[in-house]
Amino acid sequence: MDKVSKLLQEAKPLYLKKQREKYALLSAVCSLCLVVVLALSINVSPAFDEGAFDSYFTALYLNDGAVDDMDNDNVIPLDKFGLYEVS
């Protein structure tokens, strides 16, 4: 009986180490699968309206930079240095 008890005491750390490695591998695989699923499920769409930019640049090139005939909603405001104004 003492030999069995001694054998179990020797084997227990090895068994626990193997179990920890198995759970670490399982958690890594699950994390990777989650990242892949989330990356594939993201709906990529533009963050701005390209129509406003198209009308603005069309007015610049066709009217030599005069944007007076455009709507005020479609004009991108510039400051006196030519930089975009952020409101």
C-alpha cells in the first residue's frame, strides 16, 4: 500500500502539468477561433460620405476653385491657410 501511495504522489505533479498544458492549448485554440470569427464578422464600410467629396472636387476642377454655386451642405470648409475646418 505504501508503494502505491508513493507512486501516486510522484505521478500527481506530472498529471497536473499535463492537464494544465492541455487546457492552455485548448484556450489558445478557442481564442484564435474567436479572433477569426470576429475579424470575419466586422462589416467594413466607409466612415464618410464620398458623395460630398465628389461634388466638392468636381466643383473645384470644373469651376476653377469657385464653389459659390454649390450648396453649403456639400462644401468642405477651409480656413485661411487652406486646411480643413473642424467644428
